[in-house]
Amino acid sequence: MQDYFSPTYYEHHQKKVKANKYKTNLLHLGLFLLTFITTTFAGAFWTTGQIGPYTFDLLAEGLPYSISILFIISCHEFGHYFAARYHKVETTLPFFIPFPPLPYFLNFGTMGAVIRTKSPVFSKKVMFDIGAAGPIAGFIACLIVLMYGFLNVPGEQYILNIHPDYFAADYGKDAMGLAFGDNLLFIFMKWVFINPADFFPPMSEIYHYPFLCVGWFGLFITSMNMIPVGQLDGGHISYALFGDKKSYSVASIAFIFLLVSGVLGFADAFMLQINLNFVWSGWLFWALILYFVIKIKHPPINDHTELDSVRKFFGYISFIIFIISFSPAPIYGV
């Protein structure tokens, strides 16, 4: 029979805990470095328009992209992490998710990052703080990257180095292109920072501009996380703000909107082909993920206390962030 109170057992247990922690930290670091590599390759592809093989000089072109995207993702996830630690909720460090930047396949070199709480949350206040801290911190990071991008848009020669025939009358005439969809914040920042007389790339070329591309992508990810459904960040915030019944009504409306938009987008892409640039087939896939994996209804928490006025204020601010970051058709053909 094992003597659980002996010094020998305690020392062995402590060594085992330290070894497991060391392995876990290596996993976090390894995933971060791998994501740095995949996003750098993705950045080289997006920025230069070349599919490889890449020299070190070309890979260096991808660094502004990879550093910016890791900055935004890290701010978002560490927002969750530090809020959880503040409330003594045990949680993991972020697990970064690399994704291979396959040629001609639309991806950004990563699928984001996640943290996992290892102790239950019994308070709506705590759940709200953890849920809201991530998107708010990530949104601020997006603003920083976008402001730098809008204030440092390179001249026409930059796009000509990538597409020498860019200003030709027949440029892109017989090619199938993709464009990023505008959102309210992107439109507003363009109005504030860009002189109409100066050159500014159309949304079909934004991906060549790393800070604008990453800032747009950060807003896209923020808006997806802020959809008020289930255990998404927006779902946590909605549940804490409105309670069980009202948050479920809000979640149902959001889900139906995504489902209808996704079905219309799918029908337009494969049957109608009339270019409905206000719907997106990708929302159908996301709606199915929400329904079958994340679930529409937020799991109940046995806490009926209302949030204080400060948290309510930031809750409504977070939904304003969602509205100005959301694009009904984030990617469409041109």
C-alpha cells in the first residue's frame, strides 16, 4: 500500500508535476513557433503574390504579417488568460493553432488560438470578465495594427512591383478574384485617414498590404467570436447581461440570421450566381459548427445576481465592437 504521507511519495509527486508542466510548456512554445513559421510563409505568399520556393529575403517580407497576426491573437487570448488568473480560475496558456499556407488555398497560416479553463466558473461576474477581456483586448490590438496600416499605405509602385499590369485596362479581366468585405470600422478609418486623391488599394488587393490585411482579419475573428451564441465570447457576455431566457432568444435570432445568410450564399455561389455580395456561404458552415459543436443555448450557471453598471457598460461596448467589426459577406468573388 502506497504511503501518501511519506516524504518520498511527496517528492516523487512534485517531480512528476514539474515534469508534466515542463512538457506542457514545451507544447505551448512549440505550437507558437510553428504558428510563427506558418504565418510567415502565409505572409510571404499574401504580400508578394509568389507561391514559392521562398528565399530568406522573400520570407522576410512575411514578417510584418506574422508578427502582427500573432500580436492580435496573443492580445485576445492573454486577455482571457489574465482575467481568469485575476479571478483565481485555473487555466492553460494559449494553444496556438498553426495551419499550413497551401498555395491557392484561402488561409492565413493559423486558425487562431485557444485557452482551456481547468476549474469551473460559478459566477456570472467572473464569466463575463473572462469572456469580455479577450475580444476587447484583441480589438484594441486590431486598432493599433490598422491605424499603422492606414497611416503607412505605400504608393502605387508597391502594387506595381507585385502586379506590373495592375493599371492596364484588361487587368484581371478573365481571372477569378476574391475580395475582402468591408465593415463599418474599416470604412470609417478609410474615411478618416485616407485622402480621396491618394491611391488606396481596393478590397480585392488588400491582402498584399500586411497591416491592413491582418487588421481586417483580426476584426473578422473578433466578430466571429462575438456572435452572441452558446459558449462563444459573445454568448458568455450575452448570458451574463441578459440572463438565461433572453440570451437564448438573442442566440436563436443570431443563429437563424447566420443560417439564412449561409444558405443564400451557398445557393448564390453554386446555383443562382447573381453575386449577392451581402451574404456568404461560409456562414452556413459556421452555423452548423455552432449548432452541433458549440451549441446555441448557453449552459446554465446557478448565479442570479445582476452585473454591476460598469460591467454592463463594457458589455454593451463589446456588442458595439461586434457590430462595427462584422462583415455580412467577409469574402466574395470579383
